[in-house]
Amino acid sequence: MRNGERPVNTTDKTDKACAADVAGGADATPGPLLRATGVVKHFRGRGRRGVQAVNGVSLEVRTGETLGVVGESGCGKSTLGRCLVRLTDLTAGTVEFDGQDITTLSRRSLRPVRRGLQLVFQDPYASLNPRRTAGDAVAEPLRIHGHGGAASVGKRVAELFDLVGLARTHLDRYPHEFSGGQRQRIGIARAIALSPRLVVADEPVSALDVSVQAQVLNLFADLQEELGLTYVFIAHDLGVVRHVSDRIAVMYLGEIVEVAEAEALYAAPAHPYTHALLSAVPEIDDGSGAPRRERVVLTGDVPSPIDRPTGCSFHPRCPAAQARCRTERPPLNHAGGRQVACHFPLTSPIGVGAGQHGRL
Ligand code: SF4
């Protein structure tokens, strides 16, 4: 999944000049497979404006990469994932897939697009019909999309079982007869049945034991290599996201606050929220004597998406907040391949020194 680190150039650019960087780099070829622009998703509910789950997210996903999307529970990342695959309608903004604007496509027009754009759910058990066998579950998208006759569907289902590491002898078993990891393999087989180009995986390993997580993550990596898949990998665990992502987008309260190449982000997070999240990831002592990260403990809960703070959404919890942060919302600025939404971004590598404001 990982392409290796790109050098980060620190020259500031305007938003317009950096349009290509939003895609992940001015030299990115080929163009993005998916582009989200100003995506907003609000749900009706209490309060005048309802729940503002996603609040103006723009991002692009390159063909063949894994973009990790990470943030605390309730930050809007799963809602964003559903917007990207049009499982939910957007309140505002656009989503383009393979150059086609799919934002307002009708259910019928969306159907051929669905072949190329699939979602893997967090809870495979909830997404499987308990009264249908695993073979039936994997065959369903093939039947819906007219893959062919029963023999053709059966052959494809058997191939998919092989691909995801399930025994063909388990085709007639029911979901409750499988372990959690096996059920997620069924979910993955369903998702790749129609040979999609992009898979949005929403917390696909968070319900699994740690030992099983590694096996499923390896399966994602193998399938990407074998089938040339592009992933959006959503998770709350930065430790997991690090190992699967080429680039990482960090979300807070419905907004993207930082995007960077995975290694660059881990080596030197620029946003105080990223810094705090990273400081909570356990480090392995490699014996090099390198300084350990100092734990940054965030106080307070994530504010309600019904009643967002003024200015920077992170200011009530940010150890580096200053007066300006309470009134002025920071834009997502671009510098090289990195994007950061902070008036006072950190500049020093994590664990080596403090940020420019010297408070973290
Ligand atoms: Fe913290 Fe201010 Fe940056 Fe927001 S803009 S992350 S409050 S320093």
C-alpha cells in the first residue's frame, strides 16, 4: 500500500496554485480517481442547523494509492466515506469519480458507477443477512449487476473465496458459523466481486482482535497489489492507518485539518491535533536511543457537531490556542505536498523540539 516518502517542500503557495497539490502533488500522474470538493453533510435534528457531520471537505484520491482518513469517534469520517460512494446524499459540494460528477446521479444512473466504487463496512456481521449463506452473500452483487447465469456466478464466487482466503467448502455456511475475521473476508469478497477500482473501507478492522487485524490488513495489501485497487481507509487508530496508507488525512469535527504523506506526517505532524493523536500511539523501543514522544493529553470532549465552536474548531482543546484562534477559522493551507488548517502550525519534528509557539 505504501509508495514511500516524497520530499516535502516548504515553499508556501496560494490555494489556486496548489490545486494539483490537493490531489497529492503537482507531479501526480495519472490524475485523481476520486475528487471531493466542498463536501457538506448535515442531518436534521436538534438545533437550528442540525448535526453538521461533514463541513466542507475537499480531497482527492490518486489511482492506486491508499488514502488513510483518521480521527476520533464522531468526527464525521464514516459519514464522509458514505458521501464519497454516494450511499448518502450530500447537503452541498460535489464528488467526481473517474472524471464523472456523481453528486446528483439518480439511483438508476448511479448503478453502473457502483461497479467501480464499493464500500467495506465496519461490522461485517451487521452487513450480512443471517439467513443467507456466505456464497449467496458474495453472489448477490453479481446477480444484481447481471454477471451472467448461475454457472458463471458460481465460478466467480468460488474465485472470490480463493482470493480472500476462504475455503470453498464454506460456501454453504451461514454468517454465524464464521469468526469475525472470516466474516470480514466475506464482506471484502462482496466488495470486490464486481472488480471495483476504488474501495472505501470504513473501520474494517476495528471490530477484530489484534492478531486477526494484521491478517485482514495483509489481505487488503495483497488485493491491492493483485487487483490494482485504490483505497480510502477510514480508521480511528493512527497506528493502523500508518501501516496501510500512502497519504493520511486527519479529520476533526467534520473538517480535514491536515493531509500529508504518511511518513512525513508521522515524522513531523504540523497540526496540534495530529500531534496529540500521534503522541498517544505506543512506540516500540528500537534501541537507537532516539527521544520518545511526549504524550499530549487533550482535555475536554470533542465539541458537539450541533454547536460548533467559533474560529478554529479545535481551539477549546488545543494546548497552543491563541486569541486569534477563537475568532478566525484557519483555512487549509498548502505547502509542498502537505496541507494544514492551523494559524500556528508546528514546524519542528515531533519529539525533537517544540512547535514554533513552543507550547506542545
Ligand atoms: Fe490550535 Fe489555533 Fe492551530 Fe487551531 S488554529 S489548531 S487553536 S493553534
